[in-house]
Amino acid sequence: MDITLYEFGPSRSKKVRWALQELELEFESIEGRHLLHSDELKKIHPLGKLPAVIIDGKPLFEASAICTYLADLAPEMGLISPSGTRARAIHDQWVSFCLTELEAHLWCNSRNTFVLPEEKRLPAIFEQNNEAFCQAASVLEVELGNRNYLVEDRFSVTDIIVGFALKWGQSQQLLENMPNLLAYIHRLVDRTHCTL
């Protein structure tokens, strides 16, 4: 495969880089903040956002979709269950949960901290976002109370996607009093290829 990753260090690009490294897939990196909203990037991602990839000449964007697709391309690595299995449905469940119930609130906070112009920011939304994030995180706190990983109790691409959001929440001091999630993040960070 010919893979080019368009990335910027502190962004969701970390998920894709981590997946590529876990899957032992070679790739070329084009990196930097200058890529954001550039004409070059808009040929891959219509909004000019990172990460994005070109795989064998074909573009793909959205980090979770990229990670899932990459895992499907290397089934021998065992980072995702086959389509049509219950384990794959559980992967889809936790990825959807992560994007809607965790990342959406964190991203809204970020937009209102440094992305939007100051006159458009709504800092009053932080408390509501933080409460919603913590409510969702508490679901995972229970889920990870008696297992190490989210799908079939083995490390998978699901953990890369969800782990990124939880680490982001931890950096915002939103995981206090959630020992299972802190232990989960520690397990992920201990992995050789972890980019968190």
C-alpha cells in the first residue's frame, strides 16, 4: 500500500499515526499547521481539516474512519473484528459513543477556547460540556471496571479512538475520581506505539 498521512501533532492525527504504527504499515508523513485549510488539503478533506490520508491514490478523511479502514486493511494484525460480527458492532458502538458523547463536548470547548475569534467564543458553555463529558465518561468507568479493553477484552483500534478522547478529557482534569479510566489510559500510554 502507498499511504500518505497529512497530520499535525496535537490534533486527532495522533490516532491515525498510532494506528499506522500498531499495524506496522509504512507511510509518508506530510506534517504541519500550515496544512490546515490549505488548497492542498482541501483536495482530500473538503473543510481542509486534519488528519487526512491518501491510500493507493484515494483520499479519506475523519480520524476514526481512517483508523477503522486501516485496521481492516491489515486483518492479520488483529486490531479489529470482521464486519458482521458482534465484536465489530461493539467497535462501532463505542466509536459512535466516543464521537458523540465525549469528543463533541471537548471539541466544543476547544472551539470556544482557541479556535473561534474571541468575539465569537461562548465560555458559558464549558460547564455544560464538562458535565456531559463526565456523564459519558462515567459509563466507560463502569464498563472498564472488570476488563482491560473495550472489545473482547483485547487491545484494538477501538481503544486508540476512545483512548484519545479520554486522554484529552484527562488533560482537562475531567477524569478525577475515575480510577478505572485512569488505569485504562495508563495501559494505553504504556504501549510502545502510543502517541497520547
